[in-house]
Amino acid sequence: MILRIFSLLFLLISVLFWPFWVSIILGLIGIIYFSKYWESIILFLLSDLLYGIREERFFNIYFISFIVSLLTLIIIEFLKKKLRIQN
């Protein structure tokens, strides 16, 4: 529980002050390591609200990193369930 809180604070600092690619890597690590790491989704929504601009390539949507991180969380959680080794 403490590790999850520290990772949340670390990811928050990376979203606010560090380059975006660092936040992506930390968010992906959190999604892989923790079960249902919804905190990364919320922080990427915060990132889109603070720094997001409309992308013409993506149908003028503002929330690209939020949508991508949500899809990543869903896919990785699905793969975690499928790849569990049954004893």
C-alpha cells in the first residue's frame, strides 16, 4: 500500500514537472506492476487537462493520453488474467 502511494506521488511529480515520455514510462511500469492502477488514468487525464491540445490526426480530440492509457490498462489487465500460471 505504501509503495502504491509513493508511486502515485512519483507519477504526479513526473506529470507536472518532467518530460512527457518519462510519465509514459512510469505509468506503464505502474500499470504492469500494480493491479488495476487507475491512478495513472487519472493523472494522464490531469496531464491532458493541463497540457493537451487538439490533434487533427486524432479527430480533434483533446484527451489522447487519457484514452491511450485507459486502453493500455484494459489490455494489460486482460493479458495479466490470461497469462497467469495455474497451479
